[in-house]
Amino acid sequence: MALFVQKYGGTSVGSVERIKKVAQHIAEFYRQGHDLVVVVSAMSGVTDQLLKLASQLHPEPSEREIDVLLSTGEQTTIALLSIALHALKIPAVSLTGAQAGIITDGRHTRAKILNISPKKIKELLRLRNVVVVAGFQGQNIEGHITTLGRGGSDLTAIALAAVIHAQCCQIYTDVEGVFTADPRIVPTARKIKEISYDELLEMAASGSKVMQARSVEFAKKFKVPFEVRSSFTNAAGTIVKEEVHTMEKVVVRAVSLEPNQAKVTILGVPDKPGIAAKVFSRIAEAEINVDMIVQNISDHGLTDITFTVHKDWLKKALVALEPIVSEIGAREVRATEGIAKLSVVGIGMRSHSGVAALLFSALAEAGVNVQMISTSEIKIAVIIDEEVGKKAAQVVHDAFKLDQFV
């Protein structure tokens, strides 16, 4: 029989009744003779509730204490799920991230996994226990609790699957798999049977909330195929795997829309070597993730530099740039909110022409103005007004006939 790693998200374990259903599902696998490591998130809403409590006590709580606080959400779930399994006569043992041997760097609230020592997990599996592990968390070399950031439970599951050489890693969530677009935005979106790591990475970077990019990167690096599927149905999900030649037959696999973006433009920048380095070094020091970057053609020795960030980082970016504007001799900084990023993704773009032409024609016919353009080998992304984002996503989805996707 196979060794499974299964991950259940917050909505899957969002109530006692749902925890019971998850326990019954796990019990079925166990009784078939499979070995199981189960990774769980905090119950839906718990993390937000804990953060709200912290904010009522301090406007800027210590990140170390936030990690200690948030880790209790997953620890509650592992205990409850283990108890539910015991009620079904299934031997189960819960482990925190630290007990599972997950060692991270020292960065609180967004730590990176450095190493995993699965000795305890393997010992419990040998004794035919279901091992229930708290996702999203680990321990640094000094013994402090750390958390892995958004989507950290997915990362926990895939990392464990890699180190224990699981035959199958299943990511159970509240959707049936990866779709050609967000069905809440594009009602005609279809489920994708299989997708490459690179395509899902581009989708994650373009606003898809199905999987955290770091999790997919880890899976690609260690060649861990996994399935994204629903915890509420028995329908097959989407297999995420290494690229195979037949995947290139699909030119565009999906459309992604990422709202809540902001645009920052530095006007009148001297067009000299090293200026851009100074600007983005300051942004990097503030630990702000920049997405798209455009620099205009020089005019009389001056140029404009424009980049996008998530709108939640806009204020921090402006603060970081304030002292450097006069330092580099720029004229001013302008910020624009209310924009979104629309992307089309597909490894078939490498070997098929006409993708850009069809994309821009569809947007033009719908009256959607393009503000910025960025491309990669398998993606074209544009910045548009947020208010027309849903309309644009549907139009582009229709143009590439993704509603006929199989």
C-alpha cells in the first residue's frame, strides 16, 4: 500500500462536523492499508480572530509573539482531528511543527524551511499511527516557534512528502482543483486535469489563490507531484507535475486576475547607471515585493520608472522612497490605486504565435485600456483598471475558448 501525505485547509476543518467528515475520510484510507501523514491548517476564521485580539492589545505586536499566538490555531486543529480519529478507533498522534522536525530560519511570520528531520514521523508510521502535523509552523535553531507565512500549510505538506518519499501528496481545499479562471469571476471556467509546475507558479504569481507560490517552487525543486482536490466531493482534482511534451498542445491554459494592486511612478529620474539600483535597493531593504517594472525611454537625460506592488504595501513603499527622491534628483513620486493585473498563462505559448495579438484584440474590442505590459516565456500580464477586471477576465477567457478546455 502507499504512503500518503494529505493536507486539509481551514474551510475543510472549519467546524466540529467538518472535522468529523475529514476524520471519516482519513479512516477510509487507513483501513485500506495506506500509511498517512495529515497536515492541517487552523480552523477557518481562527487566524484572523487571533490577529484581531493581538491588535486590540498593541498596534504593532512583536512578530515573535505573533508566531507563538498564531501557531496555536493549527495546534488546536491537530488535537481535535486526532481526537475525532480516536473516536473512529483509528490510532493517531498529533505533532506540532517543531515535534515533526521542521527547522526554519529565524525570520518570524514568514520563515523558510531549512531542514526537516522526519525521525519521529517515521517511527510513528512504523507503529501504524496516522500522524497529524500542524501546518504553517516550525522551529528555528534557537528553539523559537516560527510560522511560514500565507499558504504555509501547503508548504508543510509538500516538504514532508519530499522528505518521507510519499507516493502521493493530496492538497484538500474548498475547490475541486485548478480552474482555467476563478469560477467566482468567470462562471464558464473549467477544471484543468493536469498542469505543470511552471504554469501553476505563473498563476500563483498572477493572483491565483489555489496554491502558494513557495509551495509549488518546493514541489518543482524536489519533483513532488501533487493533486489539488476538494474535501467536500469525491471528484478527481488537478494533478500538478513536471512538464511533459503533450502539455504544449494547449496554448493558453488559464487566465488569472489579481485585484488590489497599486502603481508607483517616479517622475523625472536622471537616466544614469546605478539610479535604478538605488531605487530598488531601498525597496528591497523595506522588504517590499515588487511585481511589474517599466522604465520609459530617456528624454533630455530624464526618464520615468514605474512599478507595481500590492496596495497593502503602497504606504510602506512611499515611505521608503521619500528620502531617495531628492537623493537621486528625481522630480516627484506618484501613486495610483484601483488597478488590477490580468494574466494569460500556458507553456504552449513557447511554440505558438499570435497569443499577444489575440489578447490585445480581445481587450480592445471590450474597451479595456492597457496601462502596463509584462511578459515571460509562458505568460503575458497587463495592468488594467480594477473596475473592469471581471469583464476583462471573461472576455479573454472567451477569446481563448477556455470554456471548451478538457
